[in-house]
Amino acid sequence: MAAATTESKGGEGMVRSLSLIVLLHSAVAEGARVELSLDPNPVQAGARTTLEVKVHHEKGGPVTVEDLRSGTFTNLGSAGRFNSTRWSITNGRREVVQQTVLRYQLRAPDTPGKKRIGPVDVVADGRRWRGPAITVNVRSLEGLSEQPEGEPLFLHLEVSPRDPVVGQQFTVRTFLYHLYRQVEVHKYSEVTHPEGKDVWWEELNLPKGGRAVIEEVAGQQYVRRLIGRWAGFAEAPGVLKLGGSKAVIEVIKEDGFFRRSEAVELRSAPLTLQVNSLPQGMTRQQVGRYEVEAELDPPALKLGDAAQLTIRVTGAGDLAAFPMQAPPLPKALRAFNAQRQVDRWRESELVGGTLTWTLPVQATRSGAFQIDAFSVRWFDPEIGQIREETLGPFQLEASGSDAESQGDTRDRIGPAVSTSSVKPIGGLREQVGAPVWARGPLLPSIATLLAILSLLPRRSKIETEEANSALTRLERALQRLAGGEPIRGLTRQELLRHLSQRLSESEIERLDAALAELDRLTFGGQTVAQEEAEALLASWLESLG
């Protein structure tokens, strides 16, 4: 009886053991497996990376991530999910395995060191599963070499020159390196220039027809491709530290039978430049490799007409900021607002072109005049010296009588035109006296003829439209405030003195400030801003009328 009982207990124990084995086999067969990977790893501080959660399961139900546990990494959101089915026959038994891949974009922390991601909790086949954790090496930018060894994909910066002077262009080129025949690049985007203090940038076009080349780095073959080019201009001397350039690279990866693109954010190593100071008396706006020429056209004219003193500066440099100043003029000559125009080089790797600076000059009386020679100075970084170009002297001859130039005194407002160097208001640059047909003894006859023509409505309308079309909106508003008398050719002070009889003191002060700002915009060549300012000023003047 005892033996039977023992045998019975032994049989029961065997059954329990077999049941446990079957249960364990069932759990393994039906269980889900979670894998975790990060690309790239190691990752640069502050750069983006892709976390891939791969879940192998038997049932085709939904798969979700319950807890990512990204730690110090910032989760930027989902980067897509993919499903695939794989089956195999083992010992006559068909096995079906479902695979779900979930990807997340993460941003690495700014502090370097070894960081932890995971463990990740997922729900698959109606149950909760936990995957492993991974350790990520976050590298500091300062610790990066200019050409990392063994990396399948990296950015490299080249700069020339490394010791510019203040205001001199230095060119930064961003190159993408990827392993030859191992990494396939689909495209690149969001390429940025390095960041730094006291420096401004201008993006340069990439050369047309640029091709990738094969280059050996640390015993491995890489494909080298230029993906960005910038011109930098330092504004202060000293050590200039530049952060790395960044770019988003899409690479092609294969996942079984499928090819997919995956975005990877890269950042290059930082740069350090030594910026040298300029000689005494030079500013950063005067730095460049220039050639300067000038001309006065025409050298002879009728009294009342204007000649153009044109200075052209051609070469490499920040021409938009190159300072130009009107030369001293004799008392019998007056200058109007100068015009600036910069025609830039388009396909060059140097910032530059041609600056055309034009100064209208007008004689206030007949005679021969001389504009004395003057000089233009700049610093040439190529030779490391200050250069100076002497321009002139220029001869100007004005012929005609003063009466013909000034016309009838009723065509002018206030006192005689000042011969000082005060510039007229912006937008009123043309000196226009009485028309030729309104001068001399023919005036009464012409006036009578116009009175007769005014009886015809259509002719009157045409004459009015033609007269108004010669004036801008601002000029019409000023002329209306001046009682309808001509205002062209007046300096700002002359115009304000006359309008002081019609406007209050505060309105005169406001008008003076507005005209001064308009002069600044006109002199600076800011055409769009000048037009907007003229429209606003005209609107205000119309409200006063």
C-alpha cells in the first residue's frame, strides 16, 4: 500500500514536471522578443539620433510602446513604424513570426558622458513585455576630431584663411563623408553654418557640376561631397570660436526585402580662428581687394542741368557697407543726394562685385569750375597694406545766363537757393525751374493760349494729368501745403522755412525729422524702405491739407 502510494506520488510528480516543461515551452514559443538599437551610437551632444524598437511576436495584433524610458534624451516623436511577416518550416512544422519595428527621433543631451535608454515596455499579443536597456556614449563637440576615424558618416569643415583680419572674408566649406559602398546617401538638407559671436555670414552658391570624390581616411575609403559653403566676416579681433556645422542626412537602409530612408542629424567639430586687428584708422567696412575709378559726365553743360560724378569700386569685399563720402565742392557747385548700387557676383566663392556711387552736381552760376582731387582709402588683406587711390581733379563748365537758370521769381519759394552743401530732401532730387516755354516775353501769349484751351474739357483734363504725372505723391502733398507753388529744387531748410507759415512748430519738427530719415534711406540705397517712408509721409501731409 505504501509502495503504491509512493508510486502514485512519483507518477504525479512526473506529470507535474512534464506539465511545467510544456508550459515553459509554450511561453517561449508564444512569447515576444524586444530588441533595442540606436543609430548613430555614439552620438554627438545635442544631435538627433534614431531609436529603433524591434518586436518579434507570433500574433498579428497591435503593438504599442507603453514606456520608452528615454532618460536624458528628448523624445521628438515617432519616426514611423513597419510590419513584416516571416515564416519557416522546422521539423515539418511551420512557424510564423511577426515583426513590428517602431522608430523614434531623439535628441541627445548637451552634456557628454555615458547615458542610458530603457528598458522599454511594449504591449504585444495582448501582453506586456520588457526589452533590454542600452548604453549610449554622448560625445562632446570639443572632444571631436576634425575627421573622426571609423565613423560611417560624418561632417568635416574646412576654412580658409584661418587668420583673417577684421572685416576680411573667410570661407567655410562643409563636406559630407560616408563609407564607400557601405553607406548610401539619399539626400541632405538643413545644412547650417557654424555659430559664433561677432561674426556675420553670407551663404555662397555651390559650384555647378560639383562631383563627389573618393578619399582615403584612416585606411578606409570614403565618399567626399561638398554640401555647404559660407562667407564669414569677423567684426572684432581675437580668438573666434565657432560651433560645428549641422546637417540632416537621409541614408538608405535595407530591412529584409525593403529599402527605406532614415534621417540622421550630424554635427561637425568646432573651429577656432585667430582674427587679427586692422591698422590704426581703418574700419572693417574698408577691408577688401578693390580697384577704384571715377569720372565726371558730362564735363560741359548748360546752367541748370546736372552732371554725374560717378565712382566705381570693383572687387572682393563687403561692398554694401563700403563708406563713400562726397568730395569737397567749390562754392558755385552744389550736390544732390548720392545714389548707391551694388551689382554682386553670382557664381563666385568671394563676396564682391561692383559698387557704383553717383553724385549729381549742379552749378549755380555760369563759368568753369574744378572739383579738386580727392582720395579713397581701404585696407587690402591680400598684401596686408592700406591702399589709397587719388581721383581727379575734375573740370566742369556751365554755360548760359543766370536768368535762364532761375526763371521767373514766382517759380521759387522763399529766399534764393543756398549754395551751401546742404542736401535736398530725399525723393526731390531734380532741380526744375520754370519750363522753357514759360520763360521770356512769350509768357503772356502762352498763358492766353492755355486759357483758350482750357475751355475744352478733354484738353483741360489731359493738361492736368500731364502736369500732375510729373510730380510724385509726396511732391504733390508738399506743393499743396505750399499753396500750389513749385517746391522742386528747394533744400530741406528752405522748404521748412516756407512751410513754417502754414504749419505749427510741432508739425514742423515732425516733418524735419521725417525728411531727415528719408534722406538717410535715400543715401543708403534702401529703395523699398524709402518708398514706404515716402508713402507714409505723403499720407500724413495730405491729412494736414
